[in-house]
Amino acid sequence: MINNRCNKCLWWDNQHISVTLIPKIDGKPIPGFCRKKRPNVIGYKDHHLGAQPIMDGNEFCGEHKEDI
């Protein structure tokens, strides 16, 4: 079994206050941000906003770096 899951990664962030704003999705019980990847740019009205990729803590990633 592959243990490279987001919730064990150095880049995983589920402590930031904005995690509470992530909508709840069935089958994705542990939301958080991947800080390894650069933010995506989202256009909103006349502004450009940066948003980190949202992941579930149980997802697999090939760029996993074990948290120490």
C-alpha cells in the first residue's frame, strides 16, 4: 500500500483559518491546502485572486515529502 498521502506531507496545511471556508464534499472528509503547488489565479469581478489547490488528506501525490 502506498502511504504517500497528503495528511502526512510536509506541504499539507489544514490549520489555516481559511480551511473552514472550504465547502464540505461527501467522500472528502479532510480538506486542506497543498502548499507545494503555486496558487491558481481566479478572476473575480475586477480583481485577480490567488487560491491554493484544495486537497483531501487521504489523497495520493507523486511529489509527497514526508513531514518530519
